Amino acid sequence: MQLFNPPENLQKKAHIKSMEQYLEIQKEFEEDYNNKWLELAKDNLEWFKKPEISLNGENAPFYKWFEDWEINAAYECIDANLEKNADKIAIIFEAENWEVTKITYKKLSQQVNKTANLLKKLWIQKWDRVALYMPMILESIYAILACTRIWAIHNIVFWWFSSGALEERIVSCSAKLVITADWAYRKWKAYNLKNTVDKAIENIDSKPKVLVIKRNNIEIKINENDYIYNDLILEESEVCEVEKLSSEDLLFLLYTSGSTGKPKWVKHSIWGYLLWVKLTTKWAFDLQKWDVFWCTADIWWITGHTYSIYGPLLNGGTTVIYEGVPTYPDAWRVWEIIEKHKVNKFYTAPTLIRSLHKLCKDLPKNYDLSSLEILWTVWEPINPEAWNWFYEMVWQKKCPIVDTWWQTETWGHMIAPLPAVTPTIPWVATLPMPWIMANILDKNGEDIWYNKKWLLCITKPWPSMIRWLWEDDEKFIKSYFSDVKIDWKPVYFSWDWAIKLDNNYIKITWRLDDVINVSGHRIGTAEVEDIISKNESVAECSVVWRKDKITWENIFWFIVIKKEINKKQELLSEINLQLRKNIWPIVKLDDLLIIEGLPKTRSGKIMRRLLRSITAWEKITSDISTLENPKIIEEIEKLYNENI
Ligand code: WT7
């Protein structure tokens, strides 16, 4: 297997420079786990009252860390930077219409404080939940940080969701206030958010207040409980005292992505979150003071919370926020943004890389991308075809591609190469961060299995671990702490299968729920999809199983094609030959359907669950409003029923 070494010029300036340093940290943490975390905490955050105790495991798995010390997230993100960085650009915001606004830390502080004062005026107090249903604009970031300044709990709901989905989320956390905008712009179309909010709260008895940010002068309907941000904010002061909070207090709530079953609110506590986000941004992204960092995730997902907002700000960095869809109207928008703002660190999902590849292979040549130094990916493994294209076309074989594995529940990177240190292999997330104890285990906690798919576990509690689920302790234990035990003690199970390679690298294969069982053999959909994607005619694909009389499960395949093809049967045989060569003779596609696009979450994850329902002729009852393209479901259903 070919290893790609990080270029030497990165090592010279990196925070972590060598594998020796990695191993040393790992050893120190193995020997003195709790104290080492305590040291990191004291050294890396600005506490009002510094921590003295580390982990409290009395009520495991409801672990607590560093209880009763005082901290505030907005203070850490903004005030801590004011002394040295007041005039530094904190946020570069680019709207869909190309308008660019650059916000310094000082300006950010003023805007956040004003917004926080306004929230107080609207009777928002400590512990109140505030739902945000906002476009990706600067005011969203002000509102998020304003909540944390006064310790209201922010719950961001993606504005593409339907009024029903919004209603459910408002009710389930009893939000007292909804912050929204009159309009959102996406793919050059305008969407009236205020109407959706009105519909969502129509039947809620507690009648949450609505704070509306007006983006233009088009009239909107104003109700009794509505407040207009633009007018009220003018009266607010730029000074707002911070609320001092205990480190285990709740920072925000976030629904899990919902790509695997019913979504749930995941709780995030203050200290653990801030520390790990700050450190992973510093170490895994190797964030330096001169960097311009662009994470393409929407801020409604954990990736956006963590690495578009909190991570860069905690490190005094500069973060790029783009309002629209990066590949709209076409792939050039991505390259244009990188060139214009001299982005040097770029974090995105493999699906975006695949789209860039599909839309126009040679396009990067037309742009000056010399600022770019490192590409990171997340969400799913980056398949070798996309990896190679980026490496050769964009990087000209000079820069690393860093595959980061983590989850909403872990709040930050867990398994990822250190960019200046760890040699990489396409599709391999490599090693756990040196502070994290991760391993591939069987159900009894044995870890002797090299080169076998087994269960990826985090074997020791870590400060940024999920602080349980909102009002559902039983589900918390069942979901994460009941499958794998070491010495009878439950450990955190990630729901991912992974393989430990000979050099101890960890290769994430797929989630437990993305496995196809063919005649008793467990085969990951991602593995099959990667092989199929290599076919010239295929742009994207997804495989699901459907019941076969003999084997019980049979693989069925949905594809998005990049070349016009007429001969479906020929393509099918071609692919089956490819599969036979690359996986196993028994892995055979029994049929295929050519479609316009795959159903994906807004963050790019394929919703296989829905495709599975279609092949089983099941009625889709789950909420599909979380999809990027909900209409595609109807189209696929129709095509499937007509053609199969
Ligand atoms: C699941 C978590 C990751 C933050 C946002 C998504 C899959 C994530 C990788 C990767 C292979 C990956 C896993 C994980 N995943 N990163 N680099 N390689 N798989 O958070 O919605 O909680 O999803 O995404 O299956 O469990 P999420």
C-alpha cells in the first residue's frame, strides 16, 4: 500500500512536528490520563475559575469532566482574542451575490454583545432554549454567540426543513424564541422563511416569540409576537456582561443527522466541547495565525458549528463563510472563492470533491490555487478515484489529503492524520489523535484482530464525549454503551465497522447499518460503490439490497450517470465483472436504475434507508424534509415502479 508523506515544509511550521512527538503525547496520556487532560484544559482556555479536578466517572457512562469551574464560550471565542487580535479579520463572509463582508474580532464582539442585550430584552434568560431558523449569514453567527454569552441554549434548525420538522424541533426542546430571517437565498432563488416559521408555531400553545432579521424591504406579515431585529438592535449597547457558567453546563443542542434512523437531540457541554474543538483545530488543522480557513459545511451541522465557527474563533483564526451552495451555478464558484480569499486550508466532504471532479475535471487549471496547502475531508471515506484526481489535478502531487473521522457525538476529530506528521493512504483515516484511546474490538473487548472488520470503539472517556441525550438516558446507554464491554465495563461504541491494518492504521469501512448481507457474507455498501464508481459511465451510485427468494438479500443498484448510456444490460455485465474481480464472485448486482440524482442530506450523505424502502415497495413515512432534494424521492419511486 502506498504511503504519502507530508511535505517537509509543513513540518517546519507545524504545531506538532514529528511522529516522535505523537508517540510521546500518546505515552504520557496512557500513563497519566486524567492529569494530562487537566493540564491541557488549564493551559488552553481562559477560565474565570481554573479547574482542579478532572474526570468524574462515578455515574458511568454519564461521565462528567471538570465540574464546577467557570467559563463562557463567547468569551473564549471573542474576548480572549481582543487584546492581541482586535483588528484581525475573524470572519470573511461571501454572499451568493458576491458581496464580501469582513468582520474583525472587535466588530464581532460589538455585534454579538448587542444581539445578546437584545435577547435579554426579549426576556431570554439562562437555560432558555432558542431555536435558530436562519440562512447562512453573519447575523446567524452573532445570534449563536449571543446565546452563549448569556447562556441561552442554541438549537439550530436547518432552514431547508419543512414547517413540520421545525415545529417538532421547537416543541421537543420547548424553545422560547425562534430567530429567523425574512428571506433566504439559495441557488439564486429567494425563500420566505418567515412564512414557514409562522406555520410551524401556529399550533404551538406556548407561542414562542419570533425575532426577524430583515434582509430587504419586501413587506412581510408581522404578528403580535414578532420583533424586528434591524430596528431593535440599533438601541442596544455594545457592552454585555458575560454569564459565568460551570463547565459541565449545557452549551447547545443539536439533532443528529438522521441519516440512520430517527434523529435525536444530542447534548453538548461547554468545557469538553470548547477544549476539544480548540485543540483539534489547532492540531488536526494545524491552524496558524496567518491561515485563511474554509470549511464548506453548513453551520446547522456539527461540522459547521465546530469547524466553521467555534474552532477557528477559539484559535483567533480567520474563517470563510459562504452563503450559498459551493457548486452553484457551477464548480467554478469553489475555485473562485479559494482564489479570491487566498484560502490555504480547505475542509469539505468527499461528495463535493466528487461533484467538482464530475462537473469539470480540468477547471482548477484556470484558477490560481497556489495558496492552498492542505485538504481535509469528512463524512465518509474519500474514494481513491476522487482522491487521485484532487491529488494530481489540484495538488500537483504536492500537498496532503487528510481524512478525518468523527461523529456528532464526539464533537471533534477522533481519528485523523496530523497533517505535517502522519503519512496518509487514500481511504484510511490513519491513527487516533494521540490524546484519544480508540481501538477495533470484538464484543468482549478483545483487540487481536488485524485486517478484519470489527467494531470501532473509544475505550476511555474523553472530555468532548456526548453529554447524553436530551431527556432520554435509557436511549443514551442503549445507543452507545451496551454493545461492547471490556472487563464487563461498557465502552463507547461508534456504530462504525473498521479494520486495523498491519501498521496499526484504522480504515473506517461503513456503519453497522450500511451493511449488505449476501449469503451470510457482510459486505459494506461503500466498498461496492467505490468499485462501481470506477466505471467510466458512472458519476455517482448507491447500492441497496432487496429480498431475493434464494439468498434473501440481493444487491440492487441506483446510479447517476455521467455518460449517456443506452445499453443497460451491457453496463450491468461490465460492472459485475469489475465486482467479481475486485470483491467476490458472490457480489453481483441483480439490476440497476439510472436516475438524475441520489437522495442526500444537505451535508451530502446518501440516504440509503430511503432507497431501501423504495426497493421494498414500502411507503416512505419518515420525514424527508432534511433532504437536499426531497423531490427526487418521488421521481425515483416513479422510475422504479415503471422500470423494474
Ligand atoms: C458518521 C458520523 C463527522 C462529523 C459530521 C457527521 C461517518 C464520518 C468519516 C470518515 C468514514 C466517516 C461515520 C460516522 N464518517 N467521517 N472520515 N470516514 N466514515 O456526523 O452525522 O454524526 O455522522 O459519519 O459512519 O459514524 P454524523
